[in-house]
Amino acid sequence: MPHSGALFEPLDFRKDADGATKHINKWVADQTRDLIPAGALNELTRLVLANAIYLKAPWASEFSDTSTKPKPFHVRGTQIVDLPTMNRRGEFGYAKRDGFTAVSLSYSGGELQFLILLPDEVNGLRALESKMNADVLWQCAKLEARDVDLYLPKFKLEPPTIALADKLKALGMKSAFDEPRGSADFDRIAPRQPNDYLYISQVFHKTFVAVDEKGTEAAAATAVVMMKATAMTGPKPEAIEVRVDHPFIYAVQHVPSGACLFIGCVTDPR
């Protein structure tokens, strides 16, 4: 179930910046993973705003562990490496678009889905990224259900913490970082003194995504889906085969709105 909550907690950055870092990281780790790098806080730190989003969702229909076998994957679009690859045939959202294939897998409950955007070309990730916009993603929110034989590598991504200050400044958010000096205005949080006022020194971002046979983030929760059996009147038609064997874009998408909670790309599932 979604959970949100906010709390204020006093910490002594002047006397024990390292202890404050560990305390914040423990809270973040309880929700997700460690966030703040060692040495990022010091005696001048006055306030840290930490925000955590955590998703733990099982597939609507799980992959069978016994179907996971080594299959080739073009790591970074070049080196071919055999990686544990899940396989399941069933009804998935599917669409063939100009230059890429879209496939969606439902999570239990139906409001969220895992979206795969697979370039036609092994080295087509950069070209596909250039096409990405809100409209493309919105169109993929409700794909037509088709019979698909899907091969999807298991993956676990935990890149290092990213410092975003320079990127945010480049986007125009300068005064919050006190550029030019004296322009930061957080007086409603702490009244400004002539030589003592608040400004943002750094913004850190941390991401963790894991996908396996059970769902996302190796969820311990399971889902049992009861399906109505139907009589077969003839041979089962051929399924559309989709082999996710080279770099691709993924997203965890809220189906009713089309909004993406997480979005990224996989170039090396190892």
C-alpha cells in the first residue's frame, strides 16, 4: 500500500556532521537505500530535506523460475554476454511503433505497469531516447493486449548517488543555490541575517530498481490470479516473440494517468 509521511527532527551538524549523515542515511535506508555520500555534510549544514519513494510490487502473473535461462544480451549494444533471462508467454500490452517495440507487464492490482521500449536496432537506444516525450509515454499507457512470448533479462540497478546541483543550475535554478551571492531567499524558513542566511548547497539523488520473476524489488509479496479456463477449438496460434536482448528503456507507469513513477534505461543488466 502507498504510504506517505513527513517529520521534522533536530540534528547537530556542527558537532557531529558524520553522525547526522549516518542518522539520515539510516532513515533513508529503512525506506530505500543510502542517499548522502560521506563528507557531504559539515558544520555549516543547517537543514537537510530527504524524500524517499519506494515501490515493492509483484507481477499480476509471475514468471516461472524454471523458465529463466542464460540468453545472449548485447551489453551496451556491443559485447554479447549470456545473462539470466526470464520467459513467459501470455497476454501483454504490445505495440509496434516507428523504430521501437512497446511491451507492458501489469503489476498486481492493475493500476501500475512495467513498460519496456525496445529499439529495433541493437545500437538504437540513443535514437529512441531522442524521441521520448510525455505524449509517447502517454500513448503507451494502455496498449492493446496481444499474445506475446516475452524474453526479459533479470536486472538490478543501483548506480552511485548523483549530485544534481550543477544540472539544476544549468536549467536556470540559480538563486536557490545563492548565485549570484546573496540572491537565495528562504526567509520563510529562517529569517535572514546580514551575513547568515540559508541557501541550497547540493541536491543528491539515488535510484534502485530490481526486476525478477516475482516483480519489482524482489518483492516477497505474491499474487494468485485465477483465470477462467476456455475450451481449445484448434491449435494455438503463434505468439509474437519479443526478445529484450539489447539496451532498452523501462518505466514504471501509472496506467490511469500515464504518469511514470520511475523511468530509465538498461544497457548492462548485470
